[in-house]
Amino acid sequence: VDLVGGYYDAGDHVKFGLPMAFSVTMLSWGAIDFRQEIVGLKQMGHTLDAIKWGTDYFIKAHPHPNILWGQDELLWAAAWLFRATKDVYYLKYVAENAASMGGTGWAAREFSWDNKYAGYKFFCPSMIHCSFVVLMEGAGGGYTAILKKYQAKADFFACACLKKNNGYNVRMTPGGLVYVRAWNNMQYAASAAFLLAVYSDYLSNAHAVLKCPVAQADYMLGKNPKSVSYVVGYGQTYPVHVHHRGASIASVSVLHSSVGCLQGFDTWYRRPKANPNVIHGALVGGPTKNDNFSDDRTNFEQTEPTISASAPLVGLLSKLQSVTAGNSGPHPKVAPAPSPKSGECFVLVVQASISTENWFWIESIYTCADIPVEFLHSITDTWTVGRTSYYRHKVIIRNVSQKPITDLKLRFENFSGSIWGLSPTQDKNTYALPRWLKVLKPGSECSFVYIQGDRKLSFGFRVTTDHHFREEFFSFVPHFQARFEIEIVHDRERSFVLFLSLIFEL
């Protein structure tokens, strides 16, 4: 059997199957949910290569189709299989085995390679879209109650990380790091932050949730009582006595001879000098429960890196970078084009009536710096239950003006679900910017997510700056053309009306 490939874990030369599988899963989850962010950073190729290196190894490690060398994690596997195939059989398995396999019986306060309960509780309500069908479209039948239990457990974990569970919270160090146990605690902090970053797309008060993963990432990268970056190679101060065989022993090209196991331990393990090789990007175990850290190669609890700790960082940091990047983030304005391609969104101007200045004609496209907001729409997933197709939509609202927006209202029509990322108002079917976002500053953006079936959804918006912006309506649904009308009134004498056609193709 050819077992070339896969990953050695921690500081050893051992390929541990379960942690490796978890690490590849976390890379894949990040690539799926934060695809736009990773693509925007031009890192998707590297991410897919890293995933393939692991999955190819697992395929080779099973030379016979009907011989199993380890037990599947059945709920975790069924959850992912439902998302991949949209086969209701797997949803049924997740629902019917929820209690017997521990899916809904107790609330988890950690997520790791050895304990994925929190992961699939987040996955089921937030990622497995049938739960959205159940809770928003009423198509789940007898699974509604079970999926709501998954939702409740996911909420429990999120609240535990935000310290809002009346004492039943995730422990934190005095410096604010999620703390689960002494050995390689950073893996728990990284995984918890990843889950909350995923969950933030589904919650109206997303900023409150994002504060926790941002704080965890900041801690890892050096904003902590020791001012140490626990990501090797990042920042001015990071661990240099990493408990890792490859980092601790000089290369054969330097030594001109190989180093055996005993020689490596006797000569290099307790060597006081810094590692000869910098293992860039490795997340070490991190500090104690009191934020203390000893950069000592023999202190494996704190200085040993693991792939299960580093893997969640790919999606987590990509997500956080896009949130904090402002105009330079990974969501470029989509350029108009005559023929849409699959998966892309185009905004085409088809008619305009103008009675104001500062407008110019460019290849039949009107542009104007006075339009205060733009909407960047994408369909991030689709699935079918029975004869009904459902779509997960993500809409980014960006302030493209030079003035802060103090109020923005969106009113929805033909909508039967829920909105994540916006706050409801007293007016029916009307939403505002999330409560944490008092002002949408120039160049900044926020986003919301919704699930919609085949029915057409329309929404309009009203913006308040120092101008007046009248609300009109437009639609987001696959395979359609629609029109919305905007009127901006600068003063009583000058105004313009612009008609747009929006085309979305799956």
C-alpha cells in the first residue's frame, strides 16, 4: 500500500488519522463557507492543495472498498453527506439518531478533533440547510422539533463563548483566551473562534458574535499579557524553541548526514539554542490558564504545535480579514458584462433619466459618486427538498459615498423566512442595520443572509445621509431579470431616476 501523503501531527513523525481527518475537514469547511474571502486573498489554490494532500492519503489508506479500518463518526458524517448530496436520507439519520448518539442530549463547551458535538450542533442548525427549511419554510415535517434542539445547543455554545450563560460559560484566562485544558489549549480557542465566525453569518447581532473570534485571533497573534505571537513566524516575538522534530533539528543538507531517533533526542531535544528551522504558521499550544508561557522545547504542553489547531485558522483569519479590510476586502465591485457566466452577478443599466450634474456615460453604463450604497449579491449554496429548490443568499451592503449613513431601512416582500445580519423594526417586513452598527462609515460594509425557495423575493431600501433617498424595490432570485427604481433628491430642484436590470445566474 502506498501511504505517501497525509500529515505528521504535532511534534512527531506519526500520522494520527483522527486529528488529520478533523484538520482536513476544518480546511474544507473554511473553503466552503469562506470561499469568497479565501479567493479574494488568492489563497484558494493553496487551500485546495492542502486538502487534496490529506484526502488522497485517506483514499490510499483504504485499498479495499468494503474493509473499514476505523469507525466513522456517524452524526458528523451524515451531516456533511446531507450538505454534499442534499439526500434527505442523511437528514433523517441525523434527526432520528440525535438522542441516542448524543447529538441533542447535552450541551458542549468545546470543539476539537476528539469532541465534535459542538461542531455538528453548529453544522446542523447553521450549515445543514434543511434546518432552515424546517424553521423558515415549514417543509421539515417531523424533524422540526429535533432540529430546533440542535439549534438550541448551538446557541448554548455561542452564548458560553460570549459569557452569557449565567455561569455555564467557557472558561477564559485573565487575558481573555478560551481555556479548556492544559495541553495544546490553543486548538480549542481556534476551533471555538472558527465556529463563532461561521455562526456570525446567521445571527442578526453578528458583531457581538464576531467580537469573540476577533479577540481570540488577536490573542493568538500577540495581543495578550505576554505580547507573544503564538503563531510561529508572525510578529516580532514568537516561540523559537518549538517542540517539533522537523523544526528542532538542522537539515541534512546542512549536517551532511542523517540524524537518528536517539541522536535527535540526545543532541537536539534539550539544546538551548533556538530552532534552526522556523515552522511558519504553526500555532503552538499556548499559555496556561493564567496567561503564563514558557518558550521551552521540553514544555510540550505549551510549545508543541498541532495541525488540528492550525487548520481552523485558514477560514477564521480569512473571514476576519475580510470584515476588517473595508474597501480593500475580498469582495470587489462586480463589473458589468454583456453575457453572465455561471455563478456570477452583473448589474446592467438599461435606462436612465437624469436632471442633475456629475454623471457621465461610459459604454452605456451610468455611474455616479452620489449613489450612497451598493448591494453585492451572491448565492452561496443551493439544495432541493422534494420538488422545491432553496437558495442561500448573501448580500453585502457597502457605503460607496463619502458620507456616513446613519439610517438604512430595507423592506421585504414575498418572504417567508428569517434574516440574519439585520435588525427587525416595528414596521412589518422592515429591517434596519444591526443594532451594534450605529453608522455605516464611508467605504465600510455589512452583510446579511437569507434563505429563500423558488418564490420571488423583493426588497427595497431607504437610506438617510444628509440627502434623502426614497425607497423602491428590486428582487434577488436565481434566473430572473428585475428592475428597481431609485430616486435621490439632492434638493428641490435637481433629481434623477435610474432604472437598473439585475441578472443572477446559478
